[in-house]
Amino acid sequence: MDLNQSEEEYFKGRGAQINPNNKFYEQRYVQEFIEGLDEAFLSSDSTKIIATYPKTILSKVNSPDLGFHRSLNPYQGCEHGCIYCYARNSHEYWGYSAGLDFERKILVKYNAVELLEKEFDRKSYLPEPIFMSGNTDCYQPIERKLKITRQLLSTFLVYKHPVSLISKNVLMLRDLDILAALADLGLVSVSVTINSLREEVRRKMEPRTATAAARLKLIEKLAEKNIPVSLMIAPIVPGINSDEMPALIKRAADVGAKWASYTIVRLNGAIADIFTDWVYKNYPDGAEKIIHGIEACHGGKLNDSQWGRRIRGDGETAEGIRQLFKVAVKKYMGLQAYPVLRTDLFERPNRDAQMRLF
């Protein structure tokens, strides 16, 4: 780790500042001389879109602490560049790094809609809410051009199938028409992620995302359309944003959010090195305190994979955060129950009469 990295060497507009080796590869290309054939291995700062055509689109979720059993991710990798993102590790299974590769090499599932329709058309299929996106943001920048998420939402509406989604991108406003139609049938719930109201924190931690003000406006617009919307404060990082929870909950409640939830950061796999490198470069004076604060929530480690405990943490620091959250939610939102999405409306459409809302 180079703690004296100059401003010129800092990758502005990116979260990760390193591209660690993929743990699945014993050998890798390295650059030794900036000449000749080594030029072929120099990393490009531009984003590369990689087409994929998987055989299935729904992922089974076996985590008992997540509250859903199936998820759908039209994209792998995410240009938002959030430094803490747990999905970074999944990029290694595709042969890439969890660092800069995760932000610069985006895999697109171009046949996502076709696969979802095929799944719904199976005679043995039984509907239950599907979560978009359990891995990477379904409204990340490339969605503006490709509109795969919009087509998927249209498919959910055609089949009258329940769907929940989470995002931090205001591009969701483009699809208010479909989301409102789903909401009228009790088929959708939305979570909007905000983890800081301070712009300097967002720019460092989530470099290619919308501002907190823009996301609060997104919550407001969703609420105005009677689309069930909640605030997700994720992740809480002790020493960076842990003090903002009450203000975040109040601001979200003021614009229409009815529920809230949170997670405490955990640095599993390659994310530990990526985040540690980032925190020393962005918070050099407070880095040790931040790292120790994270460890205090996970039994002295940067990560805890135990079900239930991994999301909310354990110990005095985690308990203090839990109590702060509980008091703020009760004060500003009350104790409202999350909506239960309907499954009884599911139907397979007449193909000849089917109309798309793309």
C-alpha cells in the first residue's frame, strides 16, 4: 500500500484505487516495461461493456438473514464504484479483479428478458417476490442506454408478478409509469440507498452515484405515486457516517419513506485490501480509528460471515448503532409494517394480445 500516493496517481471518479490479483489465478500478466508488447497489458481507464448470454436468470438465495429467496441481476460489475460493495468479490468468478476491474468491466446479460419469460412460462413455476438487484445496481449508468431493467419490469407487469428492487440511481424516475402500475396491483416495493448527507463523503465512497439530495427527491417522487418506498442506510461505517443515521431517517421520512433498514460494513474477501487501501488514501488521519471501528463490530475482524450477525454486527459499537437506528425510526417513521406483495394475480399472457411497455 502506498500511503504517499500523489493526487496525480489517484484514480478520480473511481472507488477502488488498486486492482488486486484474482485469487483464482496462480499466474497473471504484469507490466515490467512501458514499451513493446507490454502495451497490450496496460489497463484502460474507460469502461468496457462485455456481452454475456447465460442459461438462467434467477439466482437462488440461501441466506436466511436476507428476507428473499430469489434474485435477478441484469448486470455484473458496477460503474457506480462504491468502495465497500460486497459484490466486488463475485467479479473474480468471471476472471476479473474485484478492484478497478469491477468498475470498468461490466458484464451485460442481453438475454435477461427472454430468460425471465421462459422461467415464468414453465408450468411448474410458482410465483414469489423476486429481488432486483441482490448483487449490483440494476439502474447503473449503462441501463440508461440498454433499458434491460425497464424491459424486465414490463415483463413483471405483463405476468402480474411481484418484484422488489433496490437502487441508488435516480434513473429509476424514467420507469415511474411501470412502477406505479405495479404498485396499483400490490406487486412492487422499492428501497433507495443513502448512506450520507455529506457530499464529500459520497464523492469519496460512491464516486459515480447521484447526490443524496437527488435520491431524496427520488423517494419523494415514488411516494407521490403511492409506490411503497423505504430508505436503506448502507453501509454504516463507524468513524465516517455512523453519526448521520437520525438525520438520514428524518430526511427520508419527510419526503415519504415509510420504512428504513441498515447494514454495517463488512470487508469480506478481496474487499478488505481494497477498502483498507482506500481508507488510508482518503482518511489518512482517521484511518486507524475507522479500521478499528469496523473490527469492533465483527469480533475483532474486518469481516464476519455468520448469518444474522454479519449484517448488523456485534459488540458495543454495533449495539450503539442499533439503538440509534431504533430510536430514530420510532421517532420519525413509527412502527409500520413492510408491505406484503401479492402472488395471487400471477398469470401467463396471451402472446398474440401481449403489449409491451418498453
